[in-house]
Amino acid sequence: MPHIDPREVTLEEKVIEKGINRTAKVVKGGRRFGFSALVVVGNRNGVVGLGFGKASEVPQAVDKAVKDGKKNLVRIPLKGDTLPHAVYGRYGAAQVFMKPAAPGTGVIAGPSVRAVVELAGVKNILTKSFGSNNPVNLCKAAIDGLSKMRTKEQVEQLRGVTIE
């Protein structure tokens, strides 16, 4: 896939609900705390990316995650305000099933997957997650599934046939 230049699109960023984690390193004088942040960036029009950043303070971790998310942008084909077809995404033990929905359905998804699909620009979708409920792996599974999306025209071109 061609790389998407973050300067070409105006991006929104959203910190995942359970995406800020605190870690502790025990040293001679006590505990040293570090933070990790999980952020989704997207333009709500078919471009989305996921970033993960670690630092000793929360704002710096979020900034690093945003920077990382802008490096990992993917373009997703949309059919109106939903997906072209149903798809499974996998990452580690997390599996996410995403299915197009009728207009007016809204985004039926857990908090991690919801952030990814909303910033991708999907307004009507049904999702179900299986396996691990780790927010990092769920987001990566959702991105994996969305990046597998193909429009009817792309499939016709790949196979060299016309689809009715």
C-alpha cells in the first residue's frame, strides 16, 4: 500500500479509553513510574492509524503515540458510510468481526474498536470481538480487518472479471 503523508490530510486524534497504562520500576529509592498511551488518529474519511507511545509523563506518552499513529496511516475503502463487505481482523489472540450495517444503525462496537472505526469514517457498523480483550490487540485487529477491505472495482481488477 502506498504511504499516506500526514500533511496531506487533516487528522483528529483520540486516546483510547483504557489506553493509558502506568508501569512501575522498583529502584533503590522507591518506585519509578512510566506511562504508555494508545492513540487512534484519523480523518473520518477513510484514513486511520494507530499509535503507541511510552514516556515518564502522560502528555509526552500521548504526543509520542500521536506521532507514531501518523507514521502508521492506512486508507480504507468505504461504501457510503459503512463497509463494502464483512471482514475478520486478527492480531495475536484478539479477533474482531466487522459487518456493514443499514443506515441509522450507528456504531455497535466496544470502546477500543469504536474509536478506530469512527475515526476511519464508518457511521453504520456491527462488530463483535472474540478472544483477547486487550485494547492494544483489539485496535490492531480492527486495523488489520479494515486494511483487508476491497471495493467491488478493486476485486474486479484483481481477478480480471466483472462482478454483477
